Amino acid sequence: MATSNQLAPGVCGDPLGMRKATGYLPIESYGLIGNMRTCALVGIDSGIDFLCWPEFDSPSVFCRLLDKDKGGFFSISPCQGSNTMVKQQYLPSSNILQTRYIHEEGVVNLVDYFPRQTEVSHPIAATSNSQKAELRQWLVRRVECIRGQGEIEVKIFPAFNYARDPHSTELIKDGRGSENKSQRVVFRSNGLNLQIDVTMDCGNIGDEYRPEVLLKKRREKNMLGDGIVTQIRLDEGQAVSFILRGHRSERVEHLTKEIIDQTQQDTLAYWHNWISKNRFKGRYREVVARSLMILKLLTYEPTGAIVAAPTFSLPEDFGGARNWDYRFSWVRDSSFTIYILLRMGFTDEAEAYMKFISDRLRLSRSPDGALPIMFGIRGENQLDEVELPHLEGYRGSKPVRIGNGAAFHKQLDIYGELMDSVYLYDKYGKPVSWDIWVAVRKLIDYISGIWHEADTSIWEVRGQEKNFVYSKIMLWVAFDRALRLADKRCFPCPHRQQWLAIRDEIYESVMANGFNEEMNCFVQSYEEQDVLDSAVLIAPLVFFIAPNDPRFIGTLEQILKPTEKGGLTSTGLVYRYNSLKSDDGVGGREGSFSMCTFWLVEALTRAGAYDAKYHVKAIDLFENMLAFSNHLSIYSEEIAKSGEQLGNTPQAFSHLALISAAFNLDRTTDGNGSLRTIG
């Protein structure tokens, strides 16, 4: 999927004029590139406005997304002025992002990517030595004129350590022969040195036509060090590449156009090979494939962890205070992640993620037996929350936060998601080990003593703890999956009868205290009987209740009502709950939750197996939701009433829920279009 826009007249550096009103691009105006160590957000105007280096949770180097004046950026933009169109898309079956500027006088093509090595087992793989080398921690930006002429402006202004550290800038000319003319820039700061290599390519038109690149230092107001600027005129066939990488004092690899060309071929082959494992061949296969590619980019390859999002402090309401750091791995995401990876055919990723989760189960519990709700990408749980008052926040949304203070919240639902992931991995992946079962027994014995307690639940409220219905449902899941696993594998289960009794007691408790007879629906908590919560849509998805049960159908109908009539749905989008009725301890407004909308689609899909009207509604809502993605099929966490995306982006749970909804929606119809039940 591509997008096109007309450039604003005379604007160089803001080619779309999209920054004029606020100084910021809309959140939905970004594409994602990465290498399973870190990610960068590339705007529709080709500006890199967000990059943490060298890993997801490292301090930012470019962060204009959170402060337009001092955050730092890396822009490559055309200077033609009016009547220039821009189109942006991923190269087919890859995470290489292409931005194309089209003008009557010429067409300029920019590709952005992080290199990856190929796998020789696949016939498409390139036969270079790069496949045996260690990961090239580079960011490559290659701009080429493919028709006529084009002039581009390049600006590189890093802002190290969340725009807190000063840096020095050094220009170095590399004269290793006329065929390999290149230039280098070195940025030095406290604890991190980066360099930009510039290589020129004249294609097949002769070395004497090599494009001229003259780099200049420039100091911008509010920046803590010099940046680099240049303007380059390109003729058809000419290209310039900018490669960002770590700077080392020892002699580094000299980059040539041949190396850059081979690196791009290898990277394209890597992504072709990876997505070819996808088993999903049904309807919506393109958006499912893109969601899978995004999830892969959110994976931290050394440990198998998957971050909830690669960004921090993007607001849930413009100008509001709901701004959180999502560069961590939540236990809550585990069951959906394992389910999706295994059912889609990505067994290696599922195994790596399961190892990360099972290690946390065995090694990361507190002395009293509790499990933190989230972990850093290496398994650490010290995620202290800190505010950065020197950054103004996206469109003035303060405070900007790094770290996450919810890490040690009491959220009892996580034990259900964790146990569901263990059960699903044993069912669809590999049999779990004896050591994992021993850890499971200890965990279930622990929650046997705490299941009746109040908590802050899935929405991580920062107010009073309550008996949230979602948490009770997921605690039921924890006992249910442990009992199923014991029976399936014939594992010794000394406390089987106690677990069974608690499982049934939780079920009775939810039915007695979590259902409002007058409203004919499940509610948010035992304490607030008039508050709806879309989290309870999970009930049929985890087999807590049949999707055609009158109590659940009543809940569906209530959630489907417009917000002004007491429901949670507006223009086909679903809100978590009515924040005016339920005090979550944060305050302020928020948008609809993309994950909840996809949960509603899946719940309707399952109900639709028994009543066709719900199946029709599921399709309508799903296709309506597809229209709210950005031009690259990317979803953030939320969608504002205006239709703009809100919150950290891309959001893993949004894409996991999309894939699950599409998968189950496709399974409800057979080849001749008739409905069938799903399990």
C-alpha cells in the first residue's frame, strides 16, 4: 500500500508542509525500519524523527518526535518546491521502506533500512560473504535519481542521551582512490560515538559524473552540538548513500557502492525468506503479512523478547498526561504472541519468545512468589520511571517519561496469560519440560492464596485496586490451563483437587458478582456495577464462556451501543471503558483502543458461528478498522475521535489482535461461503 501527497510550495526540509501547524508530523505519518536490536521511525517526508541507539531501550539519538526544537533528526528532502508528489511504501515482502518524490523535472527514490544477512538455505538468498559476518549495526539511507534531475537537502542533527548530552562534530575526507571517494562525519558524545559514511555512485554514466557532496557544519538553536547539512544535485542514474554506524577508533571497513548494493540485496532476500514461512493464505493476507513483519521488527533477537512498542511517551490524548514508555516486554502479551507465532508458522520466533517467558517464570519471581508484570528486553525488572522535563513532548504532551512505574503493580490477570502461553506452546509447539512444570506448580500454588485479592488489572490503573472481572476471568484461565496441562501430559499434580475447587469458585464468583442483571452484561469490577469494560470481550476467546451464551450476547449488545447511549463503540471503534465513570487515577481523555476493536471483531466472529447477523457485523467492523491504519498498514495503540492515531506506535498488541481477528474471521467460512464454528 502506498500513499501520495502534494508538496507545499517552496518548502525545503518540510516537503509536505505537514509540520507547519504544530511542528510535528501526525503519529500515523511514520513507517518503521529495524534490525531486531533497535528501530527507527521514518516520516512520510523522509525525516527520521525517532531512533534509540544501539538497542530498543537505549537513550535516543534522534527524538524530534518528542521535541521539535531540540530532539534531533535526520532528514533527506527534495527542494523542487511545488507540484512534487510523494509516495511511500515498503518494497514487496520486506521491511525496506521506499519514499519516492515525483516531479515534472525528475523522480528521486529514497530507500531506508537496517541491514540483515541472508540465509543460504533459501534459493532467493544472495551468495555473498555477508551471511557469515556478524550483524552490521548500520542504518542505510540511499537516495537515487531514477529520471531526469532532482535536488535534495540533507540535515543530520543528533541529540544524544534524550537530548541531554553535548557532542562534538568532526568532518573527515577519505581519499582512498578516485573510484571510492567518500566522506565521513564523526559525532562524539559522552558514552556514544557515531559516524556517518557518505558514498557516491554514478551508475553506468562514468566516474567523471560522480555527484558532488559538500558537507557543512551548522549549529541550530537549542541543539547541544553541530549538525551537518548539504544540498546535492542528482542526475538520472546518480545515487548517494548515507550510512549511520557506531564509530570505533580502530580502522573500520571502508564502504563502497558495491558493498552497499550487496547489503541491500542481502537484506531484501532476508525479508523475502522470512515472510515466506507465513502459513496464512486466507482473506486479508496482505495486512496480516505486514503485521507479522512489524512484530518481527519489535523482536529483540538476542533474548527473543518482544517490545510492546519501540517508542516512549507518545500521548493517548494530545496535550494530555497519559504518556508511557512501552519499550519493554509485558507478560500479558505472551499468550497472544505464542498463539499467533505458532499458528502462522514462525516456530523459531515462538521458541525464542517462550524461552524468554519461561526463564522469567523460573528465575524472576519475587521471594513471595509474585511475578513482575513486565521485563526489560534482557529480562531485567528494574524499570524505574523518570520524567524528562527538558523535552516538551509530542505537541506539548507532558510529561515525557522513560521507564515504567507500573512494573511492580499488582495485576493478577498476568498469571492467566502466562499459563495460556505455556499451554498453547505445549499444544502447538513443543512439549514443555519437567522444570517448567515444576515452576508452573509453584506459581499456581502461589496464586491459590491470592486470587481473591483486588488488583489494578489489564489497564494498569493508578487509582484504587478493585476486583476487576477481567482479572478474575484470567485467573480462572490460569487454573484451567494448569489442570489441562497436567491431564494432557500426565504430570504429577499433588494439589489437583484444590486447583479444581478454586477454578470453579472463581467461575461462580464472576457469574455472581461480575454480571449486572439489570444491564444484562458483564461489568468492569465487582465494586462498580454500572461501568462497562471492553476487556471482558476476552471471555469467549479464552473459552471462559460460550460465545452464544445469553450473558455474553447481552454484553456484546451493550458494548456495541454508541458511547452516548451507554455503550463503548463510536464509528465502529471501541473504547476501553468510560473514563468519566471509572476513576483510573490518571485523569484526562483517551482515544479508542485498536486492540479492543479487534477483540470485538473476534468475539462477534465467534458469536456469528451461531447467529449470522454477528458474522456480518464482524466483517463490517473489521473492514472499517482497516481504514484507520496508516498508509503502511501500521497501527498505534489508540485512535482519536478525529481519526488520528494516538499513543505509542507501532503497538504490538494492536497487530497481534488484528492477526487473531483476521485468522478466526477467515476460519468461519469454508470454500462455498457457509458459516462454521471455530474452537
